[in-house]
Amino acid sequence: MKYFAVITALAATCLAQNIVINIPAANSTVSPGQWVTVEVDKPGAQSPSTEVALVLSMAPCPSVGCTDPSYNPSNQLGQILYNGPYNPQYHPETGVGKPQYQNFSIEVPTSFTSGENIALIATHINLIGAGPEPALQVLFVPLTVV
Ligand SMILES: *[C@@H]1O[C@H](CO)[C@@H](O)[C@H](O)[C@H]1NC(C)=O
Ligand SMILES: *[C@@H]1O[C@H](CO)[C@@H](O)[C@H](O)[C@H]1NC(C)=O
């Protein structure tokens, strides 16, 4: 626990080199057993950073909902659907105007049921700057199971 508190504090000081989940959009609907494309973007590359790892997971929202400010996805990552390298690249064709990104295909767990609100959670670890400084970022988009 202590270890994670330190890493989280470090991450808070490193605002650059963060990722965003561009697809699916917040409040998209997904079905149990469906394969969905998750596009993880890395906008802005001002300072050098080295990617370490990415974890994609899905967890049920608490009863207050995932959009409640009290919700912290770090408390429960839920079912791990991808755990491996993150290697964002520019889109193959030019002129698309997208930042570096990588697509992942993950399967929505069949244990989720229709009507359930869930979070798609991305946990991102990289090394920033010349130090380098380690950064842990945990972000999510809320989804609805139909
Ligand atoms: C998603 O739904 C929540 C709760 O209804 C709402 O606050 C939020 O603005 C919605 N976000 C988008 C991108 O539609
Ligand atoms: C990644 O997925 C998005 C959304 O489906 C698509 O527009 C894009 O072309 C894909 N990129 C690659 C390299 O397959």
C-alpha cells in the first residue's frame, strides 16, 4: 500500500506524457462477450519518455456511479483484459491529425450483465525525462453493458 501511495504521489507531479482513452467514448454501450477496440492515445511528446507497461481492465462501478468524484479506479482494477507493452505509433496515413496511439482488442467479460455500469480502466506506467522519473497513471471511461 505504501509503495503505491508513493508512486501515485510521483505521478501527480508529472502531468506530461499522459495517455487518454480515445475509443470507446464515455457512456458507450458494450455487450458481454463482445470484442471491442480500445484506442489509447498519447498526445503531446514534449519531454522524452520511455514506455513501460499498459494494463486494460474492466470493473463494475460502485453504487454511487463511476462519475461520482469519490470513485477511484485504482482501488479495484477488476478483470485484467490486457497486460503488456504499450508502443504508440503515428497513424499509417499522413494528414489524419491524430497523436501517437495504439489499438487494442479486448473481450468484454461475460460475467457482466445487461444494465450494469462499468469502468474501462487503463493503468499506464512510463519513465519521464532524463532522471528518469517513474509515473503511474490510472484513468477510465464509464461504459454501460446492454
Ligand atoms: C456520461 O454520463 C454521465 C452521467 O450521466 C454524464 O455526467 C457525462 O457527462 C456523460 N459523458 C459523456 C461524454 O457523454
Ligand atoms: C484503430 O482503431 C480506430 C477505431 O476503430 C481506427 O479508426 C484506426 O484506423 C485503427 N488504427 C489502426 C492502425 O488499425
